[in-house]
Amino acid sequence: MPLQKLQFRPGVNREGTTLANEGGWFDCDKIRFRSGYPEKIGGWQVDNGVASTVEPVTTLVATSGLTTAAVAPSGAFWGIAKAMWNWINLTGYNLLAVGTNLKYYIQNSSGGAYNDVTPIRSTTTGVANAFTTTNTSTTVTVNDPGHGAQINDFVNISSVSGTVNGITAANLTGEFQVQSVTNNNAYTITAKGAATSTGTSAATATFNYQLTTGNTTFTFGTGWGVGGWGGSTGPSAASTINGGTAVTSSSTTAITLASVTGFTNGAASMTGSTISATGVLNVGTLASGTIYIGMVVTGSGVPAGTYILSSVSGTGTGSIWNTNTTTAVASTTITGSGGVVFIGIEAITYTTVSGSTLAGTITRGVGNTPTSAHADGELVSQFGSTATGWGLAAPEGLGVGIQIRLWSQSNYGEDLVFNPRGSAMYYWANNGNPNIFDRGQIVKAGTAIATKYGSFTPDATCPAMSNFVLVSDSSRFTFAFGCNDPTGVYATVAQDPMQVRWSDQNSLATWTPAITNQAGGIRLSHGSTVVTAIQTRQEILVLTDSAVYSFQYLGAPYVWGNQILGDNISIASPNSVATVNNVTYWMGADKFYMYSGRVETLPCALRQYIYGNINLAEAAQIHCGTNEGYNEIWWFYPSITGTTSDDENGTGTPGSPNTLIDRYVIYNHLERIWYYGTFNGTTVRPRTAWLDSALRSEPMAAIGYVSGSTYTNGAVVYHETTVDNNETTTPVAIDAYVQSSDFDIGDGHNFGFVWRLIPDITFDGSTSAAPSTNFTVRPRQNPGANYGTSNNPFVNSTQSYAGTTTYNVQQFTQQVYVRIRGRQMAFKVSSTDLGTQWQLGAPRIDVRPDGRR
């Protein structure tokens, strides 16, 4: 028989079987298609920058000077990066903002130091009897009443009045990470020296607490993505309304269920207890009962619908709990009982279970969830871990401490507005000395913000919290999505996840609409929360969890008009959307979408493969970015199974899933094809954020260092800069392969016998003196059979690429002899060596019929 050319359709297709997809590619890892032919992706190089060793004591360096920064034990900086933003200021400095779950940094130029600009949330000065020590131990208890800190938070300690039980003032000065929280009045740090005695020192000190830290992975709690309709793996109790009549939108009477089995119904009495303005319940004495997450708390001054979100420390007397309120409550007797349930998207609290009813005090629309009527037979769910609904307000300046930390940011001229989801907006201003990096300043009603051009003060209706921030290119309006209005005039006092507000043109100070300005706002109607927003050519696209809106600048008096572009859609996460060539693409909960003037489904040849093994409980981690040099959009997501060190499925299960980002999928928007791969977390670290900026030479990815099955700290790498994995100082080869679907001879009527393979490949771009790949022909008898014994001949270049990376005429192994027999076969090309880059051409095989059995 004549030689048979092995030429396959570009892209990988997993929507059918290997035989049904004959003539195409079926499996791959760390490859791409260029001009229709597969090639190994480019390698990456770590950025050599590390976190600066000094940082501002308070907000402005001019006010307080610099102090020693704590050194991250791994990676380039503290925490796992979830956002990056690149711009050039008026000085010409190439700045990169990096938002992690623990900090917010700004780097000056590639390889420069990461400067800590994390805002200060509170300061206490001259605290007496501030430290308690234990002889020979470096663990020091800080005594600061009402500190509001949680484990992993950072505090800058200054003005220590003297030696503390043998520990010098210098060894207690600087930045420290909170190691444990004893109660709301005390926590521990690790000092730079050991104590020589035990006891509480009379020394005083000043404490500057940085923005409360967030999580690296999703946990139940406040903010986006929680509750029975945001990311829970399932209710702890569920039933249906069984009262024979519907529950009206205004009813506060008992709700009759088909069964009350499993619904919480405890009781507790807490005397001498307080709730801070940040929602922290400090239990004085637990007089009786047991406290649990989800318990509704009542008492003098306690707002209706207040319940316990999470435990900070302890379970009884002296214990500390987070609640969903922002109203401070003075010392009083607080009682707890009942729980919180979800009917549809509405959160409702009750204080007792009586017979087959949820009874006692019924509070509707808790957490600003929309109040609505509910029909007989409608599902009622209760979750075991603070299911609180999307967009529930986190305390001002406190952040979203028990959910994944997500950031949004946008340039305001050469300065930066940034926002930890569910918290306040912050403003970072360039210093008059461009080499000084002050901290971010809270954007808050009545609080002045200092810039090098002077200061400004936001007015009384400036949002105190927001889920997403964006500054429009058109006339510089600052948008706050999912926000509030502290006065309650233009929006609710509590955070409204569907509220959109914008400041006056070119002014962050003016938020109150008036005939003399262009400030304004609107509450969107389709969906339950604004998930994200993105600027395109002539509009701002706003995506809720079920609809897409277009905002366009109209000018006065209407300012910004909006129209709905599509309904009944979904979006996986705030960072799962990207715009390329005026077309916007995003990942949904069960498919991909695109907007090119109309919203439509993006056909995906990998849909079953992706959504059949994706951990949607960790959907908030999903993010995407462009790689414009190759016309690609990359989505990164966590699978359920996880990925082993040899890039196979791990041992995760739906009941105990993997929680780390370990997979990616690529859409080539020029060739309209898909392909995918893995980042297994060991030899190739997870990509936790991505940014393709024309201001820096190559696409940037944030990598997460991993210990066991959890993230630790992170760094930044530049993709497409080399041919190997250079995440460390020792290069590691990138394992790459692509495998075809099965092909046969005459529809498999006869067995085929392959005895010769003639390669066609280029090694241009390699750096090795002898780059090589493996060509593999994998036979099997029928579609349901395992692949049989394969030959794996090496195809070696006969040219050295150590000094020359490109040859006009390629020279490599001309032919290899094999012995392969099967009714159908698959072809695979792979590489595992350092310094190897390749692109496949059109290899050929010599195959002849070889009988029917």
C-alpha cells in the first residue's frame, strides 16, 4: 500500500468517542495549535522580585516612616495572588499591582521589589500592659481590647516603651503575623527574640492593623457565592412548605414544613456579652446551652435577623464568633436559638421549632436577600456552614475574611482604585517621590484621601462597601457594583448585590446625584447579584448571575443608560471573562458564552470533558486571561479529581474534591479550536491569576506554592519566555504531548500492520544540543479494548540548537522501523527533555492489510 499521511484536524475534540472523532485529535497536555499544527507551548521564567523588606508603619510614609516587614517563608510574597494589574505612571515606572489573599502589593518594573500597600483598617495607640510572655518562649500574647484580628492577619507594632520581660523593644517592633486568637482582647505573635521571664509587662505599644485577610479557597460565609444558591455542596436539612397555602411576601408567621427533621433548634444564654461594629460576638459567660454556627441571637440592641456566621475561637465562656450584623451592641445578655433557612433565594431566620413549624420570631429578607412570596411545596433548605446568600455585607474595612479573597481594581489616572470583594473601596496614590510607596487609603464618606496634588473627601453617600469597582475610560466615572449608600437615600444602608452606583465625572468625592453633577445609580432587576463588569469598545458589560447588561454613556441628564442584552445565562466567577478584538468571552456554570453584538453560546468541543470533572464549589477560583501572541484565551479551574504528578486524574471525589487549580482549557479565537492541559501543583504550580499586558514583554501568571493540598504563598512567572519550566533556579523539562483519535483501514475490515514511520517535525526554538521527541503508534483491536503494545521510537534532531535556534532546512531521524498490528490505531507525539521545542508536520506511516483476525 502507499504511505499513509497522518494529518488530523486542528484542535482537540472530546465530545464523542475516539473512533467517532476519527481524523481529529483526542488528548493533549501543554501543547497548542499554530496554523493548524500542534506544537509544544512555550516555557516560563519566574520574576526575580521579592517582597520589600520595609513598609509604611501607618498609611503615609511621611507621617510614620518605614518599619521592618515580615518575611514570607516561601514564594516571593505573602499569600496567593488572585488579581494582577499593570500600568505606567507619569514618572514612567512600569507598575504591577498584585492582590493576594493576605496582602496588596505594587511592584516597580520586572524583577523589582513588591511594595506592601495593604491598607490599615484600625490603629490603637498607647496600649498599656500590652504584652504577656512565657519564659524562654518567642510566643507573645498581645493584650489589645477589641482588636478585631483573626489568624493570619498582620499588625505593625511601634512605640514599644521598653524591654518586655527580656525581649528588647526592637524585637517587638515591626510587622508581625497573628498566630492565634485567644479572644477579642488578646492574640499571639512570634517575637524576634525569646523572653527571659513569665508575666505581663507594663510596657505600652501602638498597634496598626492591616486589612483583614481572606481565604485562598472557598469556604461558607459572607459575600459572593455562598448559601443554597452559590456554592454549597448540599443542605444539612431540607424540606418543603406544607401549610396548604403560600407564604406571602410580608408574612412573619410560622412556616409549616413537611418535616422539620435536621433543622437547628438549640438554645443558649450568654451574659455580659458584646457585639462589635465589625460583627464580632464576644461571649462574656456562657450561662447555659451550646452555641453553634447559624444560631439566631437576640437581646437588647441586637438587630432582628442577626445570626452566627463562623467561629473565631473557643466554644463557651470567652469564645468569639463572627455574626452578620454591623451594629455594635453594648454588654448585655444575649440569647441564641433557632437558625436560618433559604427558600428560593431569600434568607429567613426563626427562633424555635414548634411541632412541624419554624416559629418564634420570623425575620424575612435577611442579609438584604430579596423578599418574595413562596408557594406551597417550595423547597426549604438549611446549610451546615453559615449559608448566608450572595452579597451579604461584610463589615466596613474588614473584608471577606471567611470567603475567598477576590480583588477588582482600575486606574484613576496614574493612581489606582481597588476593592476586596464585599468590603470598602481603597485608593492608592502615587507619592510625590515616585520611589516611596504609601499604603492604600479607604474611600469613605467624610474621610480625606491624600494625593500628591492635594486631598479630597468623599461625600456622605459614598458607598461603604462594594463587590466590584471599575473606572470608566469614558469621562472617568468610578463605578461601585453590588454596593450600598450609608444614608439609605439612594440605595439601602445594607449592601445590595444588585445595586450599581457611579460617582460624578472625574470625581471620586461626589456620589450624591444633583442637577449640577453626573453622579447616579440604578438597581438592576435580572439576577440576584452583580458578578462582574468589563469595559469593551463603546460600552461596559455588566454580568449578573443570570443576565448581561450594557451600560453606555449618554451624557446629562441620563448620564449612563443600560439595557439588557441577554437573560437566563450564567457565569462561573468574577474573573472568568475576557474581551478580545471587541468580542467578550466567558465561562458559565455549564457552558461557554460569547458576546459580539449579541449574546450566544460559544461552541465547545471539550464541554463534557471540562464540566464532567470540575469542582464548581470552588468556582470563585476560576479565572481567565488572554495570550494575544497566539490568539488564545486561557481558563484555569479546579477539577474534582485533582491531578497526580504524572498528570493523571487524582483521588478526589465529589464528596471530598480537590480544591486547587490544576487544569486549564484554551480557546483559539482565530482558528476557533480548543485544547487543554494540566498544572499538577508539584512540578508545575497552579496558576492563580493571569495577565497579558502589552506593557510587559510576555503574559504574566501568578503561581501558587502548595503544601500538601493547600496553598501557601506565591510568585509571578512570565510565559512564552523560554522552552522549559523555570519556576525555580533549576530548570525542569515540560512534559508535553498530543494524541490523535483512532484511525483504521477500510473501516476496520482488516487488521493493519505498520512497519515503518517517516517523521515530519521541526525543532526550531529548541535550546538543547540534541532535542528529541517520541513518536508512538498505539494499536488496539476494537473500540472497547485496551491499547496494545506500542513502539516508542525517538525522533532526534541531527542539528545542535545550543547556539542556533532556527534552521532553514531541518535534519532529523529520517525513518524508524516499528512492528505494530491492530484494527485501529492512535498516533501520539510527546517530549520530556530539557531544551526541546517542536512543531509537528505531516508524518507518514507504511501500513498494509494484515488479515481479519
